[in-house]
Amino acid sequence: MSHGNDAHIRPRPPKRLLVVDDAALVRAYYRQALEQPGGYTVDEAFNGIEALEKALSGPYDLILVDVNMPKMDGLTFVRTLRTTEEIACLPVMMTSTLNRDKDIAAARALGVNLYLVKPISADDLRLFAAIMTGATEP
Amino acid sequence: MAMPRTGGDPQPAPATVTDEEFARFCEFIYRRTGLSYGEAKRYFIDRRILERVERTGVSSVQSYLALLRFDTTGRELEEIINSLTVNETYFWREEYQFACLANSILPEVVCTKRRGERVRIWSLPCSTGEEPYSIAMWLLENWAEVDQYDVEIIASDIDTQALTAARRGLYDARSVQRLPKWVLDRYFERPTSDRWQIVESLRGSIDFTHMNAFDRAQMAAMEGIDVIFCRNMLIYFDDVSRREVADSMYSSLRPGGFVCLGHSESMSRISPLFAVRRFADAIVYQRPAR
Amino acid sequence: MPLVKAPSGAAAPGGTPAKTTPSRDGVLADLNADSPNIRRVAARACRAFPDAIALIAGRLEVEEDTRVVEVLVLNLVAIGGPAAAAALAPLLRSDRAGCRFAAAEALADMGPDALPFFDTLIRDPDPQVRIMAAEIARGRAGGAAVQTLEHLLATEEDINVCCAFIDVLAEIGTVETAAALVAVLARIPDNPFLRFSVETALSRLPTD
């Protein structure tokens, strides 16, 4: 009996994503796109402050964050994340209705790894989440 | 269980909460408070909603949800949150926060203090005194540096009867049930077999003051606070009121000072003013040092 | 015993001597100070001035610090009335994301005074402004805003605006909202997110 294939047999633990958006329907859409077919574990946060609370209680493999949110917007969240030691390196995918070059440049400058303009298809969400988390082979 | 009624009552209480009503209720509570419930809690939530439908006398779950959303007094929200989160006060309630205070918050607070400088802790609201006395006892027993700093504990409430009870410091078995025997022996007297009273020296060392958290001038007079315990109060206020109180608390804190909320509460629904801090025992909120 | 009380009851608010009221000139100067802490204290103080709305609106045009914006916006909500709402309305098109949402939340908290501004902003040519304006409907004026959102949904071209309206309607809509949702899906049948939004919203709306 060979033991050499154990690494292939043992299932990898699902990647954990944090979805941050104040819109309930957006969170629900991301969850259904990523949880069942994508195999991710999805947690939700309502705004940047709750996202920081959850990120600090993580760990997460990727954060998907909106821009326009109450109390703490997505850009402020990313700025805070990048200066908070324990979570500074977490990959961030920003999703927004804002599509001007300057919006995207501002997000990049703050340390957003990938910026997607809404609406985003479920296929694209899964593809980019997989790339960002290393969940599939390139 | 809703029983069939006989005579005179045209609208018996609804016996079920539909899926859409459940989803709407959960989203409302999540958006409002941060409390998150899923299908696993369905039975529990349904029971609470139906109880409130019956108590308030509204005709349907749908009407109840409308009442919840548009009741400007906030009373119904208070009722339903109370029924979702067991809210009663007793000694060493949510003691993980006192552990956080002694293990993480105060060590950071005293870093910026000269030896001998005061540490000021504010219990708002203090209700009948269990919280401020708990803080005092916990620090005396568990904070390694307790002998090196003077600690001032201020305890405020809007309810003067609660304040009178707090000053008297007399409690029943339910209030003290979480306390270990040696704490009871050290800090309480037994005037009767079923009553425990805080020893006079401890009672005398806490400042009990009347305070309306909505009164900006009253709140503004409180300055230089290092830690505020504000547990299970803001969750009941409407959006504007709790933002105002959070703003007043921010002003009362020294730069770098902390706010501890109740375990069901999150600053994410209240105010953008504070930084989130995660310590080993708890998440708390901090007025940025600069 | 290391527990101490404040000297001569200074912890009691009533026992503290009243602080000298800052001069108006001092507050105005502080409102433009470099330190956000000083600006914040000045912002709190200027609520009491008779021309507070103009002062606050002026500062809000340039203020970058979230903590100062919060105080300024809270002042406007506390003062209330159409003039305060008018000072908040232009902020929905601000380049500062935090400022946009703080203004929308404040208008949501103002109730009927915000309605005329909601009615204008929700028809703004800029879709980003329409998206932010929809947030106002979640607030105290929600009942009156539902029909406006349903009506505009019938012709709204921007998918993201449609979805923003649907998200708000899922929260505040009535039995009648379902027809507007079904209609928008018939008009725009092939966007998966819009389809998901409509189907989920329909499952959350009241049914009788």
C-alpha cells in the first residue's frame, strides 16, 4: 500500500472569505456564488468597523469589500487594515459601483490588491477569488 | 401555543412566522444592532417574535415588524432585544471584559502615566452598582499593578432609585451567585442569611453620581477618563441618540482611552469615532491617541 | 486601599465649575486649525451659534477627518429643519466616501425635512448620487419614499442603481412593491445579479 498520495487524498480546509457590504442582497449574492459552488467559507460584515472586528478575530484568506458603507467606508477600512499589524497583509478585493480611473487609482494607492466594478458575475467572483486565495492551480 | 379562543376576539394571535418575516426581522436586527441569527435559531426567534406580537396586541407579525421599525420611542426595540439577549445585571457579569481590563487595557493605559497618577474608570450606566463594585473587586484581586496607581471609579446612572440602591450595596443570592466564596468573604457582610452587603470601605470608595447620558453639558463635565464601561445601554437608543452619546464619551476620554460595550453590542452600528482594538480577552474601542 | 474618590466630589458633573464659554472668534479660528482634535472641539461648540448651519456647511466642504465630519453632521441633525437638510444634500456628491455616507445617514435620520431633497437627489443625472440618495429612504421618511423608488425603478437604466433601489425596497417595501420588482426583471431579464436581487427581495417582502 502506498502512502505517497496522502497529500492528494486529504481535503484542503476551505478558504475563508470575509464579505463586507452594507447591502443585504449583495452579501447574499456573494455568499451563494462563493459558498456552494466555490467551496469557500463565507462570513459577512456590514461596514468597515465590523469588518475590522471580524478580521482581527480571523483568520481570513481574502476580504471582499465595498466602498460606500455607513460609519466606515471601504477605503478607510483598507487604510486601517494596512496599518494594523496583525492583519496588514490580508489580500483585499474591492468591489464598487465607482468606475472612474481616479476611484480605482485611489483604491490601489491604499493597498487594494484587485478592484472590480459592479455588477460582478458569479463566475468572475469565483475566478478572482480563486486567483487571490491560490485556491486553484494557475 | 396559540389556543383557539372563544368569543369576542376576532383576531387570534398568529401561530407562525413566515420565512420572509423571519428574514426581514433578522436583517433588521442585524442592520440595527449587529446581532446575527440564522436558521439554527429559527425556533427561538419565532417564539420571541410571537410573544411580542401577543403582548403588544398587534394583529399580525407583519404589523409587529412595522411597529418595530417605526416606533420612535424605541421601547419595542428594547423589549425585543431584551428577550433576545438575556439582560440582567449581576456581579462579574461578562467577566471576560474585567479580565481584559486588568490584563490588557490598564497595562496600556498606565504606560502613559506617571507613577502615582490616577487611573479613572467610569461605569455608565451603573444601574444598582454590580458593575462598578465588580470592577473594583476584580482590580483589587487581579491587577498586578493595583498598588502602584490610585484608581478612581465613577459610577453614573439616570435612575436615582438605582443609585440609592447602588450606594446601599445590598444584594440577594441571584446577584452574587457568580462570585467565589473568598470574594464574598472579603468584600461582603451578611446582614441576614439571604442578603449580602458590600463592605463599607468599598462602598465609600466609589463615586456614585446622577447622570443623563443625553445631556451634553453634564457629559462634557466628565473629563480625563481612561476607561468607560458602557454596556447594554446604547443598543436600545435610536441612531441619532447613540451617536450623540458616543460623541460625548469620546470627548470625556483621554486620548488613548477605551470604551467597553456589552457583548451583544458593536460600535460598528453606533459611531465611526473609535478605533477597534482586539485583545486576548475581548474586542474594545479606543479613542485614538492623536 | 488604592481606590480613591475625586477630590471634593469633582467627579459629579454638578460640582465642576462651569468652563468659560469659548469666544466666537476663538471657535471660528479653531474650526480651521491644523489639529483635528481642536477642530472637533470647535465643531462641537459651534452648534450653539445662530449661524451654525452656515459655519458647519462651510467646514463640511473641505473637512477630511472622519471624527470632525461626524460632529459637524450630528450638529446638523440636532439643529434639524430644511436649512440643515439643505446643507447635507450636496455632500452626497462628495469625493470623500465617508462624507457621502455620513450625509446620507444624517438625512435618513431627519425624516420629513429630508424628503424634498430625497425627491431631487433620487433623480440626479449622476448614478452615484442616485445610489446614495436611496440610502435616505431607509430612514424615518421611508414610508413616503417607497412609492418614489417603485416608480423610478420602472425606467431606471443603470443596473447598479436598480440594485441599490431593490436592496432598499427589500427592507422597507410593502405588498405592492412586488409588482415593481417583477416589472424590472421583465424589462432587464438577463443580468444575473439583478435577477438574484429581485428573487431574494420578493422572498423577503410582506405577502398579504
